Amino acid sequence: MSKVIISTDSPADIGTALAEKWGVAVIPLHVILNGEDRLDGVDVTPEEIVENYKATKALPSTSAIPVGEYEDFFAKLTENGDSVVHIALSSGISSSCRNAMIAAEDFDGVHVVDSKHLTTGITLLINKAVKMAESGMSAEEIARNVEALTDKVDTSFVLDNLEFLAKGGRCSAVTALGANILGIRPSLEMRDGTLSMCKKYRGKIDKVQAQYVEERMASAEFDDELAIFTYSPMDEAQAEALADIVRSSGKFREVLKMKAGCTIVSHCGPNCAAFIAIKK
């Protein structure tokens, strides 16, 4: 009997264990590190990227998934007559989404949703999609309902500094230098599928991260089903303390603590903290 398979791009940062638990198929973006083409989450880790930067001051580049790889991916997923809902990295961030849509044109049962988000903002949409599939919804219905949820997902994070964004060409070196001199810890959020600055914090990074989490949780009324605390390489005790702030709020039935993957870390660097939930 055919079923609906939920799939996504690796920058959803769903992780191997959760992807297996939920039955989600993941296609990796390419990470070019020291001239070697590697696959996000397969043969390169966020920790390697950070350590390589410390040693060489060189960042990897990331590249979108080409149409041909999506065609092979979708062909394998549909070979037994199953349908697919692919929840893609925001089209405002990467051309992967458009490439997936082009590839999907060759398949009757593949539906691509522009998540308008990155990292575990996509994972929250996947969680909803998996539950819809379990309830018996068709792929078309799931895609339509997930698309309607994209504007309710609240994806934001606070950075230690702008160094990695500047190195990757996402902001100017002058802006990054000025922020570092002033001790600014920038907070960014996804708006209409692209990243925008939402607040500038100052102070020690651990206190800034805690303040950011508290303020973000208080910024809206959220769906109480699930919230995710996501982080790039940082002190594990600090990451656990920040996740505990979300848990102890009592606002969510489940709180996941999840690591950001290679694509996100390549642009945001270490000590990045994110509170991500769905607004009511």
C-alpha cells in the first residue's frame, strides 16, 4: 500500500536519529572544505568547520543541490508508488528550493513546499507534516496545509559576532568590524523567507543568549506542542542551561535540544543560539 513520505534538505538540521524516528528522508547540500566536496551531515561536521576556521581562517563554501540530484532522490522515494512532500530550505536563502521544484515536475506524486525558513524552523514544519501523513492526509493536502503554516513559524537566533557572515559575504567586513568593536551580539530572524536583523544585544555572550531566549519566548503566543532550542558548537553546559530556560517556562509539552548542521554553522559560526517555535 502506497504512503506519503516526508523529505527535506539537510539545512533543516533534523539530525539522523530524529529523521529515522519520524521516517523522514534527507538530501544533503554540498560543503566545499579545503577544496574537497563533502556532504552536509554525512562526511563533515560542524565542529570540523569551526576547528578548520581557527587553524586557517578559511570558511567552506556551500552549494545548492542540483536538479539532477533531486531527480535521483525523488525517483528512489517514489519507486514503490509512494507520494512525497518535500519541505525545502527557503527559496530566499538558496536556489535548492527552485531546483527541487524543477525536478518535481517530472513526478506526479512529488510536492515541494518552500518552507521560507532554515534550520529547525523547517523541522517544526516536518513534525506537523509527519503527523498529517499519519492521520491519512494525501500528499497534496499535506503540502497545502504545511504551506499555510510557514508564516506562523518563528525562526530567530543570536550570534556571538558577525565574523562568519562577513567571511561568507552575507554582510560587509566594515559592518562586522564595527559590531565587534562595539561588542554587539546581533539577533536575526526569518521574515518573508530571508534573514533580517531584529535586535542588537551587548554584553557577555552567555548572558545575552539567556536574555534573548527569555525575550523571544515572551514575544508571542506559541503553539504549546513543541519548541526547539538549536545551537552551533558551544560549551555543552551552556547549551543545556539555555534549553532548560525553555523547558522550565512550562509553555511547551515537548522541548528538543538540537545541534545546527554544517550549512548553518558555515554562515553563523560557533556560539549561535536559537529559540524556534510556531505561533498560534
